[in-house]
Amino acid sequence: MNLRSLIVAVMVVLVGCASPRPPPVVIAPVVISQETWLQIDREIVSASQQATEQAKVYARGSMEHWRTRVYQQTEEKFIPWFSSYWTQEWLSVKVSWYSLSAKGEEDASANRLAAYLLEEYQEQVLAPVAVEIDPDAILGQATDFYVQLLGQQLKVIAQRHGVPMAQLNGRIQKVPAIALGPPPARDASLFQVVNTEPLNTLPAYAALIDKIHKAGGDRGIGSTDAGMAPVAKRASQRIEAEMAPRGAAGAVAAAAGKLAGALISVGVAGIRAIIQANDQPDSEALIRQSLGSSFDKAWLKLVQNPTTGVMAGTLYMAGQIEGSLASSAEPIVSWEAAPEHLAQP
């Protein structure tokens, strides 16, 4: 390339750089009539209600699975443990100690034994099952399922009415889904909840779950203490009734001499084993009845209660979203009472 050609090439480049860039293409927003927006609002309410019903089906099925696993673990682990000879001997030692330190307190042995049995029930039954499934996990999964379904329907609604998603997003940014502020971080719009993945990274959602947990206390699971009380009382009364003969037998054994005393002690232990074996069917029946009845009540509360149960997150969001659109939507189903079809386990 000669010098003249090089100069021409440089000038072309400089002229190109100096030329003004073409203005960006501005896409005018699609004009959406007020009537169309009102129809979209109604369809969002309908989509929310349908997503809620599907979340209920999911939560109910998951809770049925949890209840089945708890019953299986109770039958396979806790009842055999409680009924075994050596556990009964250990409980006898504990009841003896409780009785000595009761200081005149009424039913002290039974109450302390019930607390001990609850600890064992938590360790042997509820904790192992929770590794697989538990109500707290179901609460989060049901809420997330509702949000996913609603998010999918928002796209369908936008396409149905020819509304650009950007414009629909602008509208749903004004629809509250969580309103727990101040501070503002405890609030979230419908746009935020359907566009945050995973949902539990949203501060407002974390605040909602915390609110549900605080309202529910132990979330109904710990109410098995009501079922443990009659089991503990029966065991405590039986053990205390056996304690006096044991003391008398011990005194006789001591007076009879070392060899004869050992034989008498073995005989008394054999008699206690027979008594415990005879009592075992009744004890196991009492455990099944008492724990089963108490657990079923706790389970039903977790299924039905709209503010502390496994559907609490879904129902709260649905109430916020549908309530904010109520002026342009069909009448909204009240969430204050549990649906009739969930009234029976």
C-alpha cells in the first residue's frame, strides 16, 4: 500500500468515527384498554384461586405421607422400645428417683416420666421422620408450588390478551403479595415473589415464614404430650405399686442369707417380668390409642389452620393478592374458615 492509499484509508476511518450514531429504536408501549386490564385482574384472581386449590391437594397428600411415616416409626421403634423388659426396669429406676425427689408434689412422677418419654418419642420417631419429610418442609413446598403455578398463569394471561410481559410486570409490581413492613424489606409485590428463585431468598418471604412459626408455637407437633400423659401416669402407678413389694422382698432376701437372698431376688425379678409381660398388651394398646388420638388432633390442626398450618403461607399470599384486586374481580373466597373437604383426616 502506497502513502496516498494509507492517507485515504485513515480519513475514511476518521469520518466514520465522527458520524453521529443512529438513535436507538424506541418501541412504543402497546395501548391496553382499561377494560382489558380489569379482565386481566379478574383472571389473576381466578389463577390465584386455582393455584391455591392445587397447593392444598399437594399439601394434603404430603401430610398424609408424613402421618403414615410417623405411625410406622411409632409402631416399629417406639412401642417395642417402651414395652421391652429392660426399658421398663430403667423406667422403674427413674420413677423411684422421681418419687424420692417429689417433695409432696402431686403426680410428680407421672409428669416427669411423661417429659422423659416425650424426649424419647422426639428422638426415636419425630426426628428420624423429619429427615425425610415434616410439616415445616411441607409449608415451604406448598407455598413455593402456589407461586410457581401463579407465575406460569401470568405468562398465559399476558399472551391471551396480547399484553407484553414487561407491561404486565409493571402492573403486578403494584400488587402486594406480602405486607409485613416496616421496614420495606418485609414487603414484597406479586412481581417479586414470582420472579425470585429460590423463593426463600426473598427477605419478605423469610419474614412471613417466621411470623407463621411464631403464631403456631410448636406447630402442633409437641401436643403429643397430651397423649403421652395417660401412658406415663399408668406406667408410673404400676411401677410405684411394684416398689413396695420389691422393698419387702429385698429385706427378706437380706435376712435369708447370701445364697438364699440371691435366689429370692431372682424369683422376684421373674415375677416382675411376668407382671410386665401380662401388662404389655394393655400398655401397648394405651400407647396406640393415646398417642394416636393426640397426634391426629395435632395433624388436623396443621392441615386446617389457615394462619399456622402448612397452607398458611399460600393462604396469606392469596389473601393479599386477591384482596388488592377485589375491586375489579369476582367475589373472593374467604380463608378464615377451613374448607369442609379438609374437615376429616
